[in-house]
Amino acid sequence: MAEDGGYRGKALFSLQLAALLLFSAGALQAQQQEGSISGEIRLIGGGFPNGRLEVHLESHGSVVNVTYCDEEGLFSFTDLLPNTYSVVIQAQGYQPVSQTVAVNPELVQSTFVHVILRPIAAANVRASPNDFIEENEDVVSATQLSKKYPPEVRKEFEAGKKAEAKDDTETAIEHYQAALKLAPDFYQAHNNLGGLYTKKGELAPAEQELRRALELNPKSAEAEFNLGNVLYLTGRDAEAKNILQDGLSHSPASAMGRYFLGCVLIRLKEFDPAEDQLKSAQQLDPRMPQVPIALATLYLQTGRRSDALHTFEEFLRQFPNDPLAPKVRDAVKKLSQDPLSGTPPS
């Protein structure tokens, strides 16, 4: 068939774009730029209590910032270093929410999240804060730390987080290692250490730390996404698929998690579910420019040349100043020159 011939003919071009995609998906590795998180809260069955809600931003169990949504449920956090955060909301009469959000300004400057608040039964309205913490495995409160670990452990862990926030990777690693010498079962320290090793490109020790974190806390979506990233970077796509799916079962509204799973599925040639995941990521966060790049790559690999062209054009309309825009313009030019030809653009 002519379409099949066209698919084979442009394989090199498609793989070049795929390489670009996979390089840009070296996810969760911190960058120097600062990013932001903006979001919209939707309440099921009611209006906003007193016209607004308090929204907490947490990272590794500590509060980074606190803000309020406006009367339309909109909120934002700015000047954020690359990291994995949790958007946390507790409102009387509603189920508590802790939604994991990955910030990587090199991939997308601002990450948009949709937060759904659902009412709880009257009998459960007076649930204690401890119930909330237990349901959100990546939220570790200062109270929990003080109860479980001695002061010297907390001191090393907090020092590690401060060094990490300043992008002082080596100092942060030293502090996390010191905390783990005193408390080997401290899963958040293992997770944070694994993320820093990933940033340095030391993927073997990163994997070891992240697997240990998940042994200690199997429900940590943050650690699962971090480990999925390491597996992806080391080409173990089937295993990465499994761990990312498990992470999404714990944090299903993670656009970044769905994006990474979509990328893995592309490499596994599971194109239909890959497209579903990428479109879900796009719906959850339409401001992620890497998602249409991934979709266009998928379309090229499956012979859907016109869909790829349309997706690239939409990308340029939505993200004209993105760092990848020049490469996308070149791709559009090549695809537009002879859209029906099976000859790969040169």
C-alpha cells in the first residue's frame, strides 16, 4: 500500500523527531530555570466556602508556599525551582486533596492543574488531619517527622532540602546520606537522594535509592514517577511502563505522569494507548508543549503524516516562542513540501 511505503520511507525522519522527543523527556531532572504552577479548583455540589479556599504547595513533606484561590477557583504559585510538588487542599466538608505536580521549566514554563473537590458524607466531616496525612503517601508532616525521627535526622534532612533548593547538589547529597545513616528507613530521604543522582546522570545509584524508597512506601507516586524516569532513561521500557502505570493509579491526575507513560508506549509501539495517554495529558495540562511534540512523533511513526503536520502547526500557534519551535518549523516546512510523497524530507 502507498501509505505503508510512505511510513517506511520516512522512518529516519520520524526517528530523528523521536530522538528529539526522548531527549526532551529526560524528565524530572532539575534545571536552572524557574517555573510556575497555576490551577483551577472545581467543587462538586457547592460553591467556594467563604468565597475562596486555602491552597498549600508542599515539597518532600514541607510547605513551600500558601495561597488562596479567587472566586472562580483559580490559583497560582510562581518562582518555583525544578522539583516534584504536591498541591494540597483541606476544606471542611470536602475530601482532602493532594495532587502531585512535576515542575520542569525547560519542558514547560507553567504547569496547569485541575483540582476536583468532592463533598464527604456528613458523618465523615470531622475526620482528623491524621486521616488526611495517611491517605496521601507523599505528604510527610513536621509532626510525623518529630514523632518518628530524632532531631539530628530532621536536621540533616531539612539541610538537604535547603541545599537542593539552592541547586547545591553535592551538599544536598551529603545531608541526605547523613540522614539515612541515622535513619535507614527514611523513605523520603531515599527518594530525594535518588532524584539527585538522576540529575547527575548516575542512574545505577539513583535506581537503588528509588527502589528502596518504594520498598519502604509502595504507594509513593513521587518515587514511582522518579523510578519510571530512570527506567525510561536506561531503555527498560516495559518495566518503566509498569511502574508509571502504578504511579498513575496513586496520582491519576498527573499530566506529567501520563506524558511519560505515553512516551514509553511510543517506544513500545503501543500506539493507540500511547495516543490516549498523551491526549489525557494534554487535557489535564494544555500548557505542556512537549505533549503535541510527542503526539506528532507518534503520528509520523504510524504514517499519519497529515495529522502530524496539523499537530506541529497547532504547536507553533500555541507555543511560538518555545525553544523547540525552530525545529518544529523545519519539520512543518519539510512535511508541507510534498505531503503525499513517500520520500522522506531531506
